[in-house]
Amino acid sequence: MKRKKIILSIIFILIFEPLAFIYAQSRVTGSAEEASIRDGRKPVKLLKMFGQGQFNSINNIYVSPKGIIYISDASDCTVKAFNMRNEFLFSFGQVSGSKLQSIMELSSDNDGNVYVADYDQDLVNVYNSNGKYLFNIKPETEMQKKLKGRGVSGMAVNSRRDIYIADSANGRIEVRDINLKYKYQIDIFKNKDGKKLELISPAHPRINSHDELYVIDPLISSVHCFDARGNYLSSFGTYLSAPSGLAIDRYDRVYVIDMRFCAVLIYDREGKFLYALSDENGKEIYLPYPTGLAVDNNGYIYVGCNDGGWGVKVFKYIPAWGEGK
């Protein structure tokens, strides 16, 4: 089973993502799924698009509480920082001793440190808010000898500073405490009916205000949710076809990029589908090759995409509809 997981993970990373743009362009229009998505639209306004011409391939976005936008460029393995005025501030990730080789995810802790998951090196590099390298974390546990292949595909940090490391090649989430000591892992679990389930290729872990963990399992088009102790809560994926990014806002709404529909779908804390984003004219927003997603504390929605060149589109809910619950 583990060998199968590794093979499926490699297929997803090396084949699915590079072909996702082609797949997105061939999406089936007029389907029942798309009709439902259109019926659930909630209007947003496009405020700006920045970074165009400065990236070869965007794959992740993180916005700090101070308003610094960190964007990872998969082609040259750097993280570039901007302010909201589209001014380039600095970049990091290519200094000897902390050089990145394959960026898979960006995240942060309560101190504003930036965590960067490196798939090829099978580790997480940690930098301060100014891009200075601090230390790295490797998923080495008493089970490491049983694990095969590389697989760090994301991480998240909760309010207690526990670190969740997604290991897609081995189908698990490893949890460390504030001192980086191994606590436990999530891999096999049971649903409410007692049926045994397991993670296949977990990616893009995110934490809500209740320290609940949400993680995408792209190969089965689902999002899994676990409580702060790692206990399984639920799974959902209504209308999801090719989930590739996840973010959570201050109201604990869960935002998921779907690369097939080239859209952002929103769910409540329990996984109930709420709506997909549309523009102020009621027209469905089409996001070509969406690969990065973030929502800041002010409700701004950041989506990386290739719309005539790589850049980040910034959206805001239309006031008449309300940004709150």
C-alpha cells in the first residue's frame, strides 16, 4: 500500500500539476457541477493584479499580518516579497546553506516567521519576516527507517506552535511540538461509522481559529478535517474535481482552488458548500491555471494564476453583499 501511495504521489507531483493548465482549458462547460457552482456565486471585486513579469511560475502565496505578500516562484526556487503597492521588497531562498530546491508550500507562525516546504530536500526551512534563514525541520522520527521516498509537501503551525508536516510520498501528517519534538502522526483513521480511512497524498495543510487541521487529498478530490488532537472530524469535497490549494479566513470559511474548474470554491467550517466566487456583474470568475491561494485578516483574497503572464489577483467581497458571515 505504501509503495502504491509513493507511486501515486510521484504521478501527481510530476505529471498532474504540469498538465493541469491543459486540463483546465478542456473543462466541461454546462455540466451539472458547474451549474451548481454558478448558482452559488458570491460577488467579489478585482482590486488589482501585481507581480506580472516578475515570475516564471507561481505556486504558493502567504500574506503576513503586517501586509507583506510572500510569493514563491517554482522555476527558480525563490520566495519574493511585495507590499500592497506592488513594490518588490526582497527575495530569499538561494543563499548557500539554506538553498531551496523544490518549493511546495508557504506558511507561518504567530511570530511572523515564514516556513517553506522543500519537497526534493524533504525538509522545511524557516526564515524570519525579512527572509533571514533561521533553521530547518526534517521529518525524522522513530518510523523514518520505514519510510521511503521524498515527500514534504506542506506544513502548518497552530496557536500552540505545534507544527504539522504533510508527507505526501508516505501518506501521512507528522506533528511536532514547539521544541520540534515528535508527537504523533496522522495516517490511518476511522470515520463515524467505523470505516477505516487513510491519507493517500496529503498536501496544503491549514489551521482554523479552533486549531482544527484541514488538509487536501488531491488524488481523491477531498478535504479532510481533524481536531487539535489529531482526531478525525469529517471529509468533504462537494463539486471538487482537482483541488490544488487551500486557505482559511477569519470566519473559518475554507477556500479551495479547483484547477479543473479554474475557480475558488468556499465551504463552511463543517464542509458545507457555500458558494464560488464571481465578479460584480454576476459573471463567473475564470482563473487560468490557479496555483496559489491566501486570504488575509482584512478579507482580501489572493490567487496566483497565469492570465497573460504569471501574477497575483487580489479580490475583495462587494460591500453590498457583506464580507462577514
